[in-house]
Amino acid sequence: MAIICPKCKHQYDVTLFQFGSVVECDCGARIKLDPRKGIVLERQNIRNKEEDSEQSRTGK
């Protein structure tokens, strides 16, 4: 069974992760595998990689 990142649509094999754990997608989104609620995107922890790279270039 696959889980799909709601932010970038990258697919992961859910059998590689334990329920209750948090998967960090390559795009920076954190996805919690909750057996009661299903797959939950932790929006407060999403970071835009373009913003990160811009900050590292400008030092801000």
C-alpha cells in the first residue's frame, strides 16, 4: 500500500514505516501515520526548500 505526500505527491511504501511514526518527505513535509486518523500531514512543520536555499544564500 502506498502513502502519497499531500504536498508534492511523492509515493512511499507504507509497509516500510510503523504506524504512529512520522515520515519526512523529500519535499520537507512531515506525514504522520496514525492508525486512528489515517495519514495526517503535519502542516506546521512543512518547510519550503526554495525558501531554505534562499535563506542559506542570503544569510537571512
